[in-house]
Amino acid sequence: MIKQLALKIPGFDEIEPPGNMPDKGTETLQQVIPNVIIILIIVSIILTLVFILWGGIQWTTSQGNKEALQKARQKITFAIIGLVVVLLAFFIISFVGNLFGTSQLSGFTCDQSTVGQSCPGGGTCQAGGTPLSKTYDCR
């Protein structure tokens, strides 16, 4: 797409875009989405640890106050429940992705040029589908 939008000056060669410039929207999106999901999972795990520590500090400083102790206990409980929900979502995404033969969370794009190469999550990049619609995924 960049080549169609490139400036052409008569008498000069075509202006080349930078080498690291993405030119295929869907491939770039396939690389961005897994990275965003992994970053969100890491952030949620860090937030869970922060809330557990915060609840633990509130628990130790409650000095026997029933209301403060209850708030600290709820904070720890909700942090653990949130972590379980996030991890379940991650495993469901991974399971459904593996069920359909895609590796959405690996960040590795499997295409015609990488057939036969090993995938970061295990397996090798293989071609599949029909002659009219080729698919490439890690198996």
C-alpha cells in the first residue's frame, strides 16, 4: 500500500519506504493483538500482587478492628478472584486457539515463507486448508 501512496517525481527513482515500516495491516494486527493480551495479563498479575500486599498491610494494621479486618480480607479475596478470572480467560483463549489450530498468543506469524520452521511455542509452521484458501499455523 505504501508503494501506491509513494511520491513519484519525474526523472527520479521511486521513493522507497523505510525497511521496518509495516505494509500489511492484517499481519501487523496479528502481531499486535497477542502482545496486547500478554501485556494485559502481566499488568493484571502485578496489580493482583499489589492488592494482596495492600490487603495484607491493612490486615496487620487493623489492630483488631473488625471493620478494617473485613475490608482487608475482602481486598485479598477480590484480588485472588480477579487473578483466577484473568488466568481462566488466558487459558480459554489458548484452548480455543489451539482447538482451531491457531497460535494467537505466540506472537509468531506463520506464513508461506516460514513453512517448516519451528514455532516459539513448539511445533513447526505447516500449510493447511484448501488449494483455494491456504492457511498456515503452528502444529
